[in-house]
Amino acid sequence: MLLSIEGLEKSFGSLRVIDGFDLELAEGEVLGILGPNGAGKSTLFNLIAGALYADRGRIRLNGRDITAAPAQARCHAGIGRTFQIPHPFEKLTVFENLAVAASHGGTNGGHRDTDLVGECAAILERTGLIELANAPGASLTLLQRKRLELARALATSPRLLLLDEIAGGLTEAECDELVDLIRAIRGEGVTIVWIEHVVDALLAVAERLVVLNFGRKIAEGEPAAVMDMAEVKDVYMGIAA
């Protein structure tokens, strides 16, 4: 398994945000995560990526225990992520934002200087940002910042890509483009975990779904079967069984 999580717990004071979470994720898989606001989805990503540390439990990447590893070490080990609220380096250009990620990420601790320009340009092209390469981060719209979030994550050369609600606010055509891009990324061998409220986009890609509520996993399995579960309809979609 590429990612193994056992008995993960995280509390903020008396509030248990992640409660006994387990997960096995195979290399090359696309996993979707659903749940209402406050279910603990982004906290789970923070625990996997190293922005937060678990109170209990274990996280293993390719068999290596990374539970106590800092975020930078996890990035070098192959974990890339986007954030639900984009925070680009506003005084740097779009290209420079990518160059920072490419220089400090990746399993080798960064790209060779001779490759960096071409690799960043290729990522900007794929994510629709090439014409904004010289624009400052502060000038981007919300949708452009979301594209930059994905571009920066890709620039770290991830083996495991964590996507946190990158489809929110996109038009139907933009969602279709995003789905095509994520399929292409998966086709290159990248394992993907995607948190998303735009369910149609998620279901177009995910092979398996996990549903969280109050930090606990309430459902897991094949997407159509999970979406048809009474508890999922009740908790996530507000449909009484």
C-alpha cells in the first residue's frame, strides 16, 4: 500500500475532530472523500501532509512511518497538496510561485536548475496559467488562485496528491477540463485523494469513496453503492432514509 493510516485521532481541546480513522490506499488509486462542513476532511489532509500532528495513530507512506515527520520531509517523500483557501506568494509571479515549489519539493529535494524552467512552463500550460506566468500572485482571481494551487502541488512531483475542494466555483466547462486533467495526472501514475463538494466532478474520477461525519468514517466503498447508503443520504445530502 502506498498510504496506510491506522487509528488516527486528533482533538482540539475537548472537540474530537478525527476519531479512530483507518485507511489503506493503493498506488495509482483515486479516492474521493465526502462529508458535511466540519466533518474533519481538511484536518485529515493536514495530518497526512504534516501541517498538524496526530494525537494517536500511525501514518505510513510506502511502508515508512511518517507520523512524526515534518511537512517538508513528507513533501520530499512524495506528498503534494492543495489548500481549500489558496494563499499564493502574492509578491512573486505565478512562475516564481511554481519555481519555489519545484526547488523545494520532490523526492530528490528539488529539480535540477536546467530542468526547472521547462518543467514549470509545462505545468503552467497544463493548468491554463501560461499566459499569467509573469503576473504577480496578488493579481489573480479566486479561480486563477485555485489553478495555481494545483500547479504548485504538481511542481513538487508528488507520488500522492491531496486535492482539497479545487472544483468549487468552477463553471461546468471548467469542471470538465479539471476532470480531464486529473484523469491525465492519474494516468501518469500519481495516486490521488480528492475532497470535493462538487459531487459530479468527484464521481467522474474516484474509484472509491470515503464519507466522514464528526471525524468518523461512516461509509467506504464503490462510489455508486456509497452514495446509495441511507446514512450517507441522511448525513451528507439531508435526505431522510
